[in-house]
Amino acid sequence: MSQALPYWRLSGFYFLYFGLLGALLPYWPLYLRELGHDALAIGLLLAIVHGTRIPAPSLWSWLATRTGQRTRVIRLGSLLAALVFAGVLVDQRLAWLALVMAGFSFFWNAVLAQFEVLTLSHLPGQAERYSAIRVWGSVGFIAAVAGLGWLFGQQSVRWLPLVMLGLLAALWLCTLSVAERPRPTRARPSGSLRERLARPEVWSFLGACALLQVSHGPYYAFLSIYLEQQGHGSTAIGLLWALGVVAEVLVFIAMPSLLRWLSLRSLMLVSLGLAVVRWLMIGLWADQLIVLIVAQSLHAATFGSYHAYAVEAVRRLFSGGHEGQGMALYSGLSFGGGGAIGALAAGLGWGVGPSLVFVGAAGVAALALWLGWWGSRPARWSH
């Protein structure tokens, strides 16, 4: 007898997890500036959050596999993330915040990958239902950025840590309500991972992914501050962040249709090309609301369609049992390493000029476009 799918409990996790991300990305830099930290310090603290995405997923995946207690690992990681983050209420000096953010993000960044495995364990033979569950993450992000944009238009952004702590506590409680179903053991992987990584199409793919996330550094670390400097209010800033995620959701829904008339390689090249355009628009015309609306709509390409391409590319390039390692490499090198370098570089360059930083991001995206084009020329796997 089949077990009923715990749809709302699974969806609730994604809603809360990405709702927390919707509080962190747009408003944490504003909170840090309110405390008196400069651009370099803000970039450093955001780089720490991204940097822990390099080791955390792999280490916690090893622990879950080694112990066979994936659900307990998820619950422990969620609880420790909440407890460590509470440290922001103790002290707001840079060194202390760096320690707190390193500990918090190490546990928080590890939880999602393990919960993905838990979710898929409830979907044997019905993987198409995954998107209907995962979409609640985007809904949570939109709700957070829009709701908090309104809240911080009425109240001080210094309330942010309490909001985030409440979301972390709710996330931990949510993990107590769902457990993993047993999954059949897979055969050993074929071939070696080192041989895969030596192939030009593989390392160029990973390099392009990392460079794209480097180009996102100014966006994730400083967009809210930049828009505020351009005269936009907190409500408008929150809605612009939400617009980007709405565009992302729409492109995920349209992806099956897009792939009927665009090859995987073409999807990648279009996405990277639009990243160049997006960062130039934000860098040169951020005072124009209509330009920002168009630029935020391009999040559909710079994250939505590119991420869809990347997940399928991982499946093809790391087939034969290496898919899990491929996903860890993709996440760690791009969102982890690339995101950390981008945030730190943006902090270092912010004093030179915010507009120039975004123009520089466009240059990095152009380099990703070239590397993606070069590495996919043989087209052995991209069509």
C-alpha cells in the first residue's frame, strides 16, 4: 500500500527555507550598514555565507550517508543554524558577526541538499511532482522580500535578526514533521570522477557556472544598498526583488516549451548573453524604474533558465552514477566559490564606484559566455 505524499509538510520546508533567503539577501546588507559597517565588511560577511557552500553540502552528505540518519542530520543542522544565528543578538562587531555567520551558514547551507534527497524519496515514479513542491520555495522568497519591504518601510531594519530567527525556529519545527522514506541502493558509479573532470566540456561548464555567480556578487551583496542610494524606497526595493523571483517561476513553468525550440546549448548562450545585458542595465541606469523592471525580469535568464540548463548538463556530463558528485561540484564551485569571490570583489570595488562594479560584473558574465561557447563547441552533450 503506497504511503500518502506529505505535500504540505514538504512544501512548508521550501517556503520557510527560501523565505529566510528572501530576508537575508535583500535586507542583511541594509542591516549591516545600519550597524555602521562599511562596504568591505558587508562584502566579507556575505562572502562567508557563500563560501560555506563549498564544504558544507559535501561534508553533511557524507555524514548522512555514513550514519544512515539523513532525517536526524537535517533536524540537527536546522536546530544548530538557529542556535548559532541567535549569536547576532549578543554582539554586532565585525569579528563576532563573521564567526556567527560562518557557523550559521555552515549548518544552514548543508540542510537543503539533504532535504532534496528526502523530498525525492517521497516521489518514486512521480518525479514530475517535484516542481509543484519546490515552487513553494519561490513563493516563500517572494512573500519575504515583499512583506519585509513593506515592514521596513514602517519599522527599523534592526528588527531583521528577530524575523530571521523566527523563520529559523519555524524551519526546525517543520523538519520534525517529515521523515525520509527508504530508497533502493544504487549500483557503484562507472568510471572515475577525475576522468570526467579532465574533459574540456566538463571543466569549461563548471568554470562558466562559477564565473556567472561571480558576476552576481554585486547583485546579491549590494543591490538593496545601491537602489536605496539611487532614491528607491524599501517597498520598491522589495517588490523589485520579488519581481525577479516571479520571473524565475514563470520561466521554470515555460521550460518544457522553451526546450522544444531551443537546444540546451542555445539556452545556455542566451542566458549568459542576457546576464551581460542585465548587469549593464543596472550599472548604468539604476535610477530609471522601468529599466530596473526589465533588468529584474531578466532574472528569468540569469538564474532561472541557466539553472535549468545547468541541472540538465550535470545529468548528462556526470551520468553513470556521478550525478550526486556533479551536483555538489556545481553548487560548491558556482554558488559557493563564485558567490564568495563575487561578494568579496564587490566589497573591495564598491568605494571606486557602484556603477563601475556592475559594469565589471557584465565583463565577468561576458567571460562566462565565451567560456560556455568555447567548451560547448563540440556539442557532444548539449543537444
